[in-house]
Amino acid sequence: MSDSLNTLENIIIERKSRNSPSWSELQRTIRRNERETLEFLVPIFDILNDIMRRLEILEKINLGKMA
């Protein structure tokens, strides 16, 4: 997996694992924004990860044909 995908995966994991109480309106807003960001990032990560796996398979097939 590329460094960018690893970084994105780490961000997603870190944000999913956050569990701090939200006492103020600002903290609640921040938490809501983080949830919305996760809802946006997770499908993108899944698609990119799937594309990377497919490209790896295609590279292996092409290398097999060349040998």
C-alpha cells in the first residue's frame, strides 16, 4: 500500500478511536465535523484501496506474461 493510503488509513483509525466527552458547543461542533469527515473519507479510502489491489493483480498478471 502506498504511503498516502497508509496515512489516510491511520487518520481514519485515529478519528474512529477518539472518544472524548463533548461538553461545550464548540467541542460538539468539532466532533460532528470529525464524524462528517469520516463519513466522507472512509468510502474514498475503500475505493482507493480496492484500486490499489486491482493494480497489484494486473501487475502480477503482466509480469507473468512477460516471463
